[in-house]
Amino acid sequence: MASTATPEHVVIVGAGFVGLSAAWYLQEEGVKVTVVDRGGVASGSSWGNAGWLTPALTLPIAEPSIFTNGLKMMFDPASPLYIPLKADAKLLRFLVGFAWHSTPKKWQEAMRVYSEIGTTGLDAFDEIAEGTGAGPGVAEKTKSADPFLTGFKSLKDREVLLHEFEMIHKTGGNVEFDLLTGDELRAIEPTLSDDVAAGVAIKNQRFLNPPKYMESLAESVVARGGDIVGAFNVTDIRDNGTSVTVIGSEGRAMTADHVVMATGAWMNDLTKKFGVNVVVQAGRGYSFTVQPEVMPTHPIYFPSQRVACTPLGDRFRIAGTMEFRDVNHQLEPKRIEAIVAAAAPVYKGINWENRKEEWVGGRPCTADGLPLVGATRSPRVHVGGGHGMWGVALGPLTGKMLAAGIVGKEKPAVARHFNPLRKGF
């Protein structure tokens, strides 16, 4: 039986994009919020990602190309998609589901959902920008990519992305783009090498500086009366029937009307007892920053190499790889080296040895590529996560859906696809 009373206080576990967005939207409804995190603001995968707000590229991770490119590639440590040979039961279950959802039929089903999302993720960013004096990013709001660039070593490689755009159109979405030659790309971004033979300029996409955006969103939540508590390691959630208690280590505890679990790749640790059985597997991404001789001014993506590059003011973030392994595993230097090996041929004027801010983060992935958003078996315990690579782009929209469900308002229609109690791998 669902709770009908508007809550006075909600505890949110996780101070990443989803958690802080949920806090902001709950505050819009007059709800007191307390955000707790084992580290602090953006201490997980929200910090080191590429910062893209790109509806055109927000696509399911599981796709048919994993079969055409060869499954054995996934066990190569230099591959963009890497699976260690040693896998536990949870990972094996996820991989079976991932393969199942990589079939053309399942991929098209997921594509329809992402086409339905469309630009609503950007709309939620605009609502946050308009609804707070600080605005997103304070010093840096979300920026128009104008355009967002993709690069390829051959025309054949480019056809893969154009096929995905065709599928977006077939499933109800829309992508505006122009085809570019390698010379036209270099005229926009001189730091690209002669190895880049072709490109696509995608319109109506945005990007942001993740750490700065998160800092400002946290400041906004606090300025509006919310509390953010760091170094709070949650060990248990207890449903008391009319309230919920969040138990932390060293005997710490908080009781509220509802709790939102926005714990990323750690979600399964605490939500299984509330009926959330879909595996949330860490798809670990790596990044670092460099300082090119000529600083790019646009985000640049190399789909074949799975290398994502974003200008962050005085430095250039290079991100990539998808590594399915335990979220708590240490940073593997070979994965950084694999990104360098993939990126170096398509750029010039970059000292790849002078890398800074080397980072790894566990992006929370589901086998079907769809997030988990909403109430669990307990009407007082809610989850928001499982976005894979798109927790940034869909974070505010997820926060909006969570807040609407908690206060009893109508949720965006697309929320029907994200039932956290759905059956699956």
C-alpha cells in the first residue's frame, strides 16, 4: 500500500548527480532533505566523467556490435570493453543478461525508450537553472557544444554511428547533424591529427564541468535549507512501518519519512531486501587530463576507440573504457595506457606523459541498459540509479521522477520503463 501523506523529511543516500538532483526537486515541493555520503559531494562516478549532456548519444550500452566485433576482444586488457577472466556469480549473471539485451530485437526495444526520453533530460537541467539563483555550475553553466564533434579514421567507421542515428529516427527520436571531412574537423579543432579522416557535427547537444557543476548544485541545496553530511557510511536501511531509519557505521542513525538510495554501483548492497533484484554492475570508466598546445573548444568523441574528450577550461579531460569488475577494485594503470594508445594517433601537440587527475569510477550498469527509478517493495524506500554512462545526462530528470513519486504527483510518462521491481538479470 503506497504512502499518501506528503513527507516532511527525506534522507538521500548518495551525493552524486542523482542524489543531489533528487534533493533539489524535493526542496521544490517543500520537503526537508538530508543528503549523506560515504565520501562527500561527487566522490563517486559523478566526478571524473566526460560531462556530456547529449541526447543523440544517450543510447543503450548493450548493442549488437559486441557480437560482430568478437567476444574475445572483451577479454583483452587493451580493449575499450574489458571483462577480467576472473568473474564472480553477480558479474556472470550480469554478463548473461548483457548478452541477451545485445541482440538486435532487445537493442531496438531499449532504443525506443531512449528515443522517448529525447531532450527531457536537458529540460530538467533548465528547470534547475531557472529555479535557483545560483544556477547550474555557478561560474560555468551547461554549455552548448555548438556543435558536438565526432571523429573517425575512416568513412566505414562513421557508418556505425550513422546507423545508430537512423535507428533513433526509426524509433521516434530526432538527431540533427552535418557530415564533415577530416580537413573540416581540423579547421574547427587544429589539435586533431591527419589520421582523422571524417567526422560528424551533432547539433543541440551540451556539456558541463562535472566537479564545478556538482559543487554549485550542492551549494544550492544547502542554501535552500538542506543538509549534506559526508563521511556517513550507510550499513543498513530499516523500514519502521511509518518511517525509515538509515543506519550508519559507528552507531550513527537518521530517521525520516522516506529514504532515496542513489548509491550508484553499490546499490545492490542495501536494496535487495526491498525487492530490487536487478543486478547493478560497475562498468568502470577511466579518465585523466592533459594540456594540449592548442586547447580544443568543443567536446570530441571517437566512437570506434570509445574515447570521450571534453574541454574543462584550462585542461582537457580524456575519458574512456568500460571495465566490468568489482567497483572497489584499485585503478589499473594498463587501462589508462589503453586510452592513451587509442587517443594518441588522433591528436597532435599533446604530451601524453604529462597526465594529471588519473581517475577511475564505477558507473552503475544494468543488463537491459535502463535505470531503476522509483519506490521499492517498501513505499518509504526509493531508488535512483543504474544509468550506466548516462547518470550525468539523466540525473536531474531522475531526481524529478523520484520527487514526483515521493510527494504523490504525476511522474513523467517515461518513468514507466524504469520500475526497480522489474524482473530481469
